[in-house]
Amino acid sequence: MLTETLALTVRELKKWIRTPASVFIALFQPLVWIALFGSAFNPTNLIPSSIATPEVMAQIRQSILGQTFGNAPNYITYLTGGILSLLLLFTSAFSGGSLVLDRRFGYLNKLLASPISRASIFLSRVFATVVKGMIPSLIVFFAALSIPDGLKLNPSFTLLDGLLIFLTLFLLSLGFSSLFTAIAMRMTKWESLVAVVNLLNLPLLFSSSALLPVTSMPDWLQAIAKINPISKAADATRTLIVQGSVDLSIIMLNLTYLIAFAAILTIAGGIASIIALRTE
Amino acid sequence: MTRVIEVENLTKIYKGNIKAVDDISFDVNEGALFGFLGPNGAGKTTTIKLLTTLASITSGKATVLGHDVSKQPNMVRKSIGIVPQDLTIDNELKGNENIMLAAKLYHVPNHVAKKRVEDLLELVGLTDAANRLVSTYSGGMRKRLELIVGLVHEPKVLFMDEPTLGLDVNTRKIIWDYIRELNKEKRVTIFMTTHYLEEADALCDVAAIIDRGKIRAQGSPQELKEIIGGEVITIELTKERDLQDFFSSIKGVKEVKKLGSTYGIKLGMAEDAIPAIIDGIYARGVKIKALSCSKPSLDQVFLEVTGKEFREEESAEAASRRQDIIARRG
Ligand SMILES: Nc1ncnc2c1ncn2[C@@H]1O[C@H](COP(=O)(O)OP(=O)(O)OP(=O)(O)O)[C@@H](O)[C@H]1O
Ligand SMILES: [Mg+2]
């Protein structure tokens, strides 16, 4: 099963690299988000500056960041964890895209007629998508660091914190890629995939703490946001960025949640796929 | 002789009660080149799908190399190769990448695969194009690549679904030679479908004629032609006249078929009967527009066993059915 999964994953990635537009968009889009969301959406700018003297305004901003945004030095720093989580959600959403095309062009039949484990058809898409999401997320992370008044890491931030951030994002990506690959397993039309992705993406995004803190939401939404894996990933990433080398136990709950999320969806998605690929 | 494929009372009913394959039985011997001949929508692709584990069997039984297709699908998959009707190679990969990927999926060791890939590319004349993306290939080149992708694991049985569909005469001849070489020199048992009668005639040891899911006749092309018997003369008159009874009364005439102003007359011994037929036509004041005398061909066999003209079927009704199929696939 390993050989096949690897071979098919490499196929996906080769095709990805050979479409420069898709690589470019994958990198460019989140950067635009950071730039746009970070400046246009900066909630601390929403207070009209005429209500107080500049000194008082600066204080108000500071206290908003302090209380509402968990002591992030600026909104971009708060936002980065959310944007990274979103990036992985959005790349994972089209994880099943190549399957739809393979089914349409008969390639899937060729795979099904070969003695490969059916799980490899599922896993190859999932793994390829994880790679396709993790590479841009690394680049975005460093890009956010390098822009003026951009992402500010806590001075105590270590390599381990960095690794933990990417482990968090990896788990999120694994879970969502599995979900979206399994959903696409029986689809014959690209349009249906786009419809499902659109149906799920925005609600997942807005019911999470990716862009705004949970405390700014009504109670019912808070309840959803608290169990949304995007919130878990965004919060964990944010905590690591803002607080630097932290007591692991603070993010342990989130990490455990994400490990369970990824494991359950990968296994369930795999089983669903094997069933979906049975001959009719 | 060992039977490589055994099919017993095989039936496939698709959703919506479409009976695509209707109680067919046949055997394919080791080393044979078996042709499945039929018009569009006859059930050829469905039969291949059943035998290659891609569709489930509604009733009946099929084994390939002794493995039950529905009970041991993985054993079957390991030992067969497939050349599907639609082009299914990956356009965004290079020619050689497509084959190397197939080699990996069939667990062919790398060093073995490299050599085979070279040989196979050579065989179909794609060596120079091997390093190019398939999206830059012409239709004929893609088809040739498709033919070898299914061979890298050296299957004992090869299923080919209309291997020469849409190719020019020249390329078709090249592919015929290639199929013969595979079969005769590499000893691959081949099950192929076609709707070209001359293809079945030129290539196959054994052919089965399938129409609307049923096998109407099977045997070697020679045996199939013997169903027709001797030679057939086709006479087209300048105008329609009922001469059926007259032709039938001539000694040596076995059968007469009328299609408008054209008669197909099947003869035991043509030499005896032809002058009598021609004299008789003139004596009745009718003129002959065209006359041809032919050795029995599979076309006539088809007409004989299905009761309809092969090409006619292909044009109208089936063309629309094919549209359906394409639409459904899309
Ligand atoms: N997936 C399917 N679902 C329902 N009906 C199908 C399906 N595939 C094929 N059929 C029907 O089964 C019949 C046989 O189709 P099949 O594709 O086996 O024909 P064929 O002999 O290969 O024709 P062609 O020469 O056009 O390729 C047709 O009537 C077709 O409409
Ligand atoms: Mg067909």
C-alpha cells in the first residue's frame, strides 16, 4: 500500500508543480489576506479617533488588543494564526478535485482495475493536499514576519514553538483533507464539488476564532466556535506566537482535540472511500 | 488447451433495468486473440468491465486465469492488462512518467521497469516523445501510449476495448501489427472488442458477434463465414421489381434477400447460377445497374445473424445511443 500511495502522491504533486498558476495562487492569496485583513479589517481602527486625544486612543487600542486579542502586539499578530488555519482549510477543501477529474477522464477506472489498495487512492490525495497546504503556510509565516509592523513573535519563541505551530496546522489540514476527499469520492461533476465547498467553507470560517475572538460572538455562535477545529488550531497557533515558549499544558487540550479530529476523519474518510469505490 | 477466460451465463443489468449483457457464455483459450464484434451499445465495454472487475456481475459467472472475477478480484487484477476505450492516460504527466507510474502500481521493480519502458516505447515508436508531456501528443500518439501503459507488468491476458477507434488507416495497420506481435511473439492472450468487421477478420483467431447484449454467433472468422456458405452476388437493378421467386427457383441459389432494388443472392456454386440469373433478369425486361460477386465476409455474417445491416445500425440509432453514453459519462 505504501508504494502505491507514494507513487500516487508524487503524481498529484508533480501535476501541482507543473501548474505554476496554482502554486502562485496558493502562495499569493494568503499574503493578500494578511495584507487586506490586517489593515482593512483592523478592529482597533474602528473606534472613531475624534472621540479622544491621540494618547487616549493609543491606550484604548492597547487595551483592546490586550483584553480582546489576548495581548497580541498588533492585529496582524493576532490574525496570523487564523489566516494560517484558513489557508489550510481552503487548500484542503479542493482535496477531492483531482478525484472528480480522474473519475471523469476514466483514470480512476484504470486505478480501480489495478491491484492497488483502495485506501491508497484516498490517502494519496490527502497527503498531496497536506503538502500543498503546508508549503504555502510556511512561506506565509515568514512573509508575515518580514513585513513592516507585521507578525511579532514573543521574544521567548523557540524552534520548538515553531514546530508545534506546524504540527497544529498539519493536523488541521489532515482532518479537513480527509473530510473533503471522502466527500468527493463519488462525485462526477466539478460543479457539485464547488457547491459543497462553498456551502461548508464560509460557515466553518465565520464560526471560528480565526478572524475575531470568540468573546465577540453571541452565545450560540460561541458554542459552535468553541468546538470548531479551526478555532482550536488558530488559538493554539496564536498562543504559541503571542506567548512564546509556553507551558505545554495550555495548548495540550487543543492539540489533543486536533489529534483526535485528524485521526477520526482520516480513518472514517478512508473507510467511507473504500466503500464508495466498491464496484457497482 | 488451457482456458484463460471462462464465461458462463453472464448477465449485467444496470440501474434503470438496462440489460447490457444478456446471458452470454464463451471461453478464451490460452494464446488466443479473441474478438468481440458488435455495433455501438452492443455490450462490448460492459463485458470488459465485468471481466476486469470494474462492474459487478448481476448473474452468471466469469473466471480469468482460474480466478473468479467477483470473488477474487485482486488476483484477477494482478494478472491482466487493460487498454480502455477512452483515452485515460494522464495529460499532465510525461509519456514515460505515465508508464513508470503504472509500473509502481503493479510493483514492478524499478530496474526491471526502466528496461521494459524503453522497449515498449520503442515498440510503438514513442522513444523520442517519451520525455514530453502527454498534452503535447497527437491523438494517435496518445492511443499508442495507452496501448503500452497496460503492458508494463507483462500481463498474461490483455483486454483491449476498440484499440483502433478513431485512428487513420496507416496507424491502424501499425497497431494491428503490434497486436499480432504481442499475441504471437509475447504470447499474450488478447480479448479485444471492435466494431470494425475487417479488424476482426484480419486479427482474430476466434470472434463472437454480440448484438444487444446477446452473442449471436461465434467461431473463427472462417467458421463464421461458413454460416453464409458459398459466394454471394449482389445485384442492383435500375428499378425495383419483385424477382424473389424467380431467383429462388434457380438451381444453386441457396437464399435470396431483397433490400429495395438490391438483391443479395447466396449461392452454392456461383459459376452455374450466374448466367441463369442474368439471362432471367434481361428476359423480364429489367436492367442491371450494378453487379458484384464476393467471397463471404463478416459483414454478411453480421447481416445473417442479426438480421440487420451492420453500418446502418452504426449510423442512426446507435449514434444517438453513443451520445447518451458520452453524456452520461460526462
Ligand atoms: N453505467 C451504465 N449505466 C447504465 N447503462 C449503461 C451503463 N454503461 C453502459 N450502459 C448501457 O449498456 C448498453 C451497452 O453499453 P456498452 O458500453 O457495453 O456498449 P459497447 O458495445 O461498448 O458500445 P460502443 O461500441 O458504443 O462502445 C448500452 O445500451 C448502454 O447505454
Ligand atoms: Mg464500448
